[in-house]
Amino acid sequence: MLNYSFYTRKKKGLTSEKGVTLITLIVMIIIMLILLGVGTKIIIDGKIIGATEKTVNATNNKIGQEQIRVDYLMGELDEANENQRTEAVCGKRTRKTLPYYSDNKTAVIPEGFTVSGILGEQSIDGGLVIYNIPQNITNIDWEEDINKNECPDVKETYDQFVWIPVPNINEMFMCQSEGTDTNGNKVVDDNEYNSCNIIVTEESAKCITHNSTLMAGRIYKTSTEDYNREFKQQKFIQNREPVSTSDKTTDLAQISAILNTETGYNTSSEFNNTLQLEYNEIVKSIYNNKGFWVGRYETSGMENTNTNVTVKIVAGAMETLKDVNWYRGYAEQKMYSSNNNFNSVKSYMILGAAWDHMLDFVNTEEYVVTEVGNATHDHSGYKVTGGIGIPNFKDVSKNIYDLEGNTSEWTTLGGSLWYRDVRGGNWSSVAKSAAGRRGWEAWYGHSSRIILYVNK
């Protein structure tokens, strides 16, 4: 029996009629030659049969060579197709930063990330998920579950992030003159103050109400209470966000070692200046892109050491879900983007303002962030990301997991020079804690959650 291959590819929107006609003509000629060989083999004597078989074999070899050339050309067409793509599509790794449209909203998909191929993870309103899948991984089975634990393997393998829309930047941030009149005097009556109006120039984010470029978080809670969407911070408070730090040399040394800064931070003022610059940069990004990415799970793989480690944001993390102090949590999460060689996004410890906006996003009738009981299992011993292996696991809303359980999470929000806010519940709580819980700790051990902001 003769072996030959017939190769066709349909490229949506990029098909060339001339190209298809030429390829079809070539293939038809080759097929005719092969059929001619078959007919000759049937009607000619044995001496000619041998010659025909040689001709057919040579033809098949030629077809194989042409097949390689066609494959190469189709690969080039694939490359051109990807480079010309103007929006991100599900299941495809982006070659450049692209918009993704869903629910009359837009998310910004960073270069090198893949929009989920799972149907329930493709809606912005429902929690749009992207995966950090390496470029050399080309065939993804989005449903494969080798471990038979009712969790697709992709969730346990590749880092994931969920898009948090921010349609109004002034609901999330303020400037540090918020709560003053046009002359800079503090306003006693909250009804008389002038609200911030933040815009972005080429250089930086800026409040045009108070002519200030010093950005700060607008927090939805008082300094001593849990999250409350009805409470909207109207005045900037020192040492909240961005936070100030002390001159404790061991803490500054930890950051310098992990970040591998050339000179290190010798004083808190140097580090505080960096925090302010970074905060302004984040505000600018969120304004331009109308949103940010948050880790789908708590950050695992952090270490209480002064070394640069590659952290993960995956389901099923247990032993690697460790408590670290605030400084190391800040530095190790900041290094995530550079450790993964990302040019299109930067990583950071979740802001207090970002946590509140995330709570606002996930808050539903079924998942009330101010009430306990979303995690309908016993918290005792629950310390695994994504609830893998936990019966009746429900600590998830809009594809974001573990806000009520596992471990309390560091944010960049502070209460003073010595204390930082931790948010959410934890596995050791005797009384279950709501996702909107706020704690106040002195630098010691907790986990955290990472954010990505588009850098373009």
C-alpha cells in the first residue's frame, strides 16, 4: 500500500487564495503521479513494476521533503498570526501585552501570560484568571487531573492571578493632602473637605485638587476595625499607606540582601523614599489600565532567610506555605517578576487598598466578606492553598481562594512605625475569622498575597 500525506491548514482571516491554489495544485499533481504509478504497477509486467515502485518511493520521499517545507511555512504563518493579534484569546500565551474583552469590560493581559482555557475562569465579572505558563510548554490539557483530587493539574503547576477591575481610581487612592482645604489647612468638618481628583501625566500620578504627587491608599476601615465598605477614609493618616519604617538595621539588611541592592538601605528614610516611589508607580499603572492582578492563592515558597527565593501562587501548597516576617515577605514577593524575567509587569506585596478593593470585588450574597462561615469546614489544621483535599470547601469567590482560612496575610498597610496590618482569617483561629478581618502585628510571621501591576 502506498503511503502519502495530504496536508491542509485553515488560517482564520489570513488565508491567501493564491497560496491555497498553488499548494492544492501541487498536491493534486503528486497524487496523480502516485495513482499513475499504481495503475502502471497493475498493468505492466514484473520488470516494470520494480521501476514503478522506485518511482513511487522517490515520490513519497519528495512528498516528505515538501511536507517539511509546508510545516515550516505554516509555522511562519502561525508566528505572523500571533504577532498580528490585537486582543488576547483564551488558552493562548500572549506574545505581547494585549487587551481582553468580557462583560463590557477590559482586562490587560501581560506579555507571556495565558488566559485560562477553563470556561469558568474566562469572565471578568466572574473572576478572569491568567496562568504563568512557560514558553516551552505548548500543549496544555486544561482538564487533566492525574492526582484525581478534583483539581485540574494546571492549577497545581502554574502560577495564577485574577483581574480586579478599578473603574474609579479615586475610590482606591487619595493624595496625602486629602482632608485639607485648598490652602492646605486640615478640615474639621468632613463635609467641607475637597475630594481628591487623581489623574496621570507622563511623569507620574497627580491629584489636581491638591496639586500633589504623593499618593496614598484610601482604606475602607478605621485604624482599629475590620473592613467596612460603608466607611470611606476621607483624610490621610501618617504611617498607614504607604507605611513608614523604623531604623532597625537588621530589617533593612534583610531587604537589601534579598533585593540585592547595590548599596543597601542604611536608613529608614532611604527605604521610605523607595516605598513612596513604588506606591506612586502602582497608582499610575492602575489608573492607566483600570485594574490590577491579584494572586489567586496565598503566596507559597517564601522563606525566613535573607536569600532570594522563587515564590509560587498555586493550589495544593502545604509545607511551602510558610510564615515570614513583613520585610522578607515584601522583598521576596517583589522579586517574583524579575525572577520570572517579566518585562510587562511588576510584582509587589498586596496593598491595604488593593485588599479592600479585592474584598469589594468578591463580596456576594453567597460569600459575605464581613461574616464568618464561608469556609464551611473546621479551620483546625486547614493550611493548604485552594482547599485541595478539604471536604465541603467553599472558601472561594470569583476564583480567589483562602481569604477566610489558611494564614493571615501581610499587606503594605501599617498602624505605626512598629506595626503592620494583617488581613483575613487563619487556620489556627479558635473562633473563625471573616475575610474582612483586620489584625495588627509587630512584623512577625504571616504569609501574604502578591499583586501584579502592568508596567508599560
